[in-house]
Amino acid sequence: MEALLHQIFAGIANGGIYASVGLALVMIHQATHHINFAQGEMATFSTFIAWWLIQNGWPYWGAFFFTVAISFALGLLIQRTVLKPVEKAPVLTNVIVFVGLLVIFNALAGWIFDHTIKSFPTPFPKGSLIDTKYFSSHEIGSILVMLCVLGALFAFFRFTPLGLAMRAAAQNPESARLVGVRVSWMLGMGWGLAAAIGAVAGMMIAPIVFLDPNMMGGILLYGFAAALLGGIDNPWGAVIGGFIVGVLENLLGAYVIGTELKLTVALILIVGTLTLKPDGLFGKAVVTRV
């Protein structure tokens, strides 16, 4: 029973990371109706920036918040310079651009920081006050960080004029333009927020899986599974889906298929969701007149 509880709690901790990646994917999908395949590589590159700052004497939280700010600016810059020119291009063009960004960020991370595996520090060391029997201090700390991020996002989109404008631009860009919302800039802000959320996820997962240019490859699959399971058009569904995926991954990996095949859980969830319930558990079916 104790081992089962440990697997469940560890799954919840991992689920917080998957939830954040899934949320970033949903935010970009709501804004562009495309999936950002480069989300994982962008998060990895941001995590390398944080690692470099820490290695050069920055305090952890100083490097953390500076990296989040840099990631936001980078996401905004990418949208304005790379994606804006292809906003109305065919779907295949956008997919090629996203794949190109994936390859570019992966190559840049290896070229600038090299391909050796690096340890990434945690601000929640073992033996601290938040260490418990079933949760390590880092697991609890990462959950608290992700909950703070989710709470801040909820407050931003619910109570601030800029957040409301971004929601309007994503849900109904034509009507938003009629009331004076600068839709293109709102989409850029959405890309910036998604990049910042991905950076937080990368910095929380790096102490567990270690840091290298391919660190987020598997994590992106879990985040994609979370977004699809919860509903690709529902941010809170993606969050719930992330925790479901995290717990299922741990339980099935420990008691059914073994740790070597844990990644197949994400693939099965992706294929199963697309086949049986394409709108996800909390998504809405979209009806289009033709």
C-alpha cells in the first residue's frame, strides 16, 4: 500500500509538469489553431539559459525569474518575426515552420551549451521542511510552483484588461478587431506566455531527468497527451489531463508495462483520445457550417 501511494503521489508531482506543458500547447492552439511542436525544445533552451546563469554566480531565484522574462520576450519575438508572415498560410506551411523551430532550438542548445548531460540544481533540497514520507521536497516544491503559475494565469486572464483582450483575440479575432483589440499583438503575447510557462516546466523537470538538448522530447509527448485528454481548446482541461497522465504513467509503468515502456502510455492516450473522443474529456465539439 505504501508503494502504491508513493507511485500515485510521484505521478501527481510529474502531472504538474505535464499540466504546464499541456497548458502552453493549448494557449498556442487557441491563438493559432496549430500545435507548437517546438514547445519542448524552446523550454529546454530556456533551461540552459538558467543553468548558465546559475553557473556564473546568479542566485537560483534570480536566474529563474530572469529566464522566465527572457523566455517571454523570445516567444513574442518568434511570433512577430517568424510566425506573423505565415499567419494565413496553409496548415502544412505552419507545421513545417514549427518543425524547423524544433530543429533550430535543438541544434542551438547543443552548439552553444554542448551535448553533455548536466545536473541542474533544485531550490528545494532534501531534508528541508517540506520533505515528507511520500513526496520529496522537490516534488512538493515543483507542485507549489506550478500551482502558483496556474493561479497567476487564472487571475491574469480573468481580472485584467490585457488578459481579457487576449482571450477575446483567441476566441473571436474578428469581433475583437471591431472593438479595437490589436489581435496580432495579443497573439504575440500568448506566444510569450506559453514560452514562459514552458521555461518554468523545464526548470522544474531538469533536476529530475538531468539537462541535455533532448531533455523535453518525452515530456512534450506527455504534455501533448494531457492537452488532448483534457481538451485541446480547454486550458483547465489540459491541467486536469496533466495530472491524470502523470498518475497513469506511474501506475502503469510500475505495475503493468514496466518502466522501459512508460513513454508508450502517452502514445496510447494520444491515439486513443483522437480515436474515441477527439474533443477530449472537457473539450467542446466544434460545428462548422459549409
